[in-house]
Amino acid sequence: MSVDTPRRIVLLRHAKAEWSQDSDHERPLADRGRKDAPVAGRKLADSGIDLDLALCSTAARTRETWKLAVHEMPHRPRTVYEERLYEASLGELIALINETPDDVRDLLVIGHNPGMHAVADALSESAEGDALTRMTRGGFPTAAFAVVEFTGSWKGVEHGVGRLVEYWTPND
């Protein structure tokens, strides 16, 4: 695959989690989260994005979100459960994205806020329609996702490299 190939990064925030006495890492999804995760998966399936690789935080709520969302997709991409996604900073998230092999065209990252919002915002130099305005105004609620397109190698992903082509929330 050429480095001039258009690529997409889908940034999915985990669905709504329960507040519990468990450690933050082990918090399960709330009822609303178990309803919203499959809806997000259907919306991703309807978008026509053919995911090659999914990087998923090891937190219980992200694993459960992915399990419910992926059942709505036409095929399951290779999935890597990545503990570095949990509580990752913007710089750490971009560094993880930079590690993506260049044979991957479409990457899904299932993670947490503020990281998912920060990456979508940082990478998006421009946007289609009102996507960036809606994301800025509405934040990045649970089960929301953003799709950023760019051209080039994954190693070259940095601030302002892409275009926000879609932003979706369960309330849309």
C-alpha cells in the first residue's frame, strides 16, 4: 500500500459506564452503555469504513463497548487490546497511532476521554460541514466517534495532518 493511500482513523469513546466500587479500570458498562454501543457499531457499519485493525484499551468498559459494537459490523477486524490506551495523554495516543503498520488503511481506536476528543481535535486541520463545530460545542460524549482522514504514512500522523470527515454521537 502506497504512503499516498488515503487512510482513516476512527476514534471511538467507550459507552456509558457504571460508577462502582471497583477500580476505575474494571468499571462495567451501564444499561445505557449496553444500548448505545451496538448503535455505534451499526452506525460505523453503515459508514462503509472497512476497518483493518482495532486498538482497544484494556479497561472493562472499552472491551465491553467493542464486544457489543463489533457484532453489528460486517466483519471483525484484527483486534489488539492495548494497555497503553488507558489514561493515555495526547502525545502517547499519537505515538501509538504512529506504530500502526502501513498495510493498515483504516484504524479504529477504542479509548477514553479526554484522549479521544484531544486526538480528533489535534489531528483535524479542517472538517466536512459542521462536524468540527459540533464536536467542539458538544464535547465527546460516551459512545461517540470521530473519523479523521489523512494521506501518508502512519508514522507521519501529527497535529493538523487530517480532515474530520464524520462526527457522530448517540444523540444524533
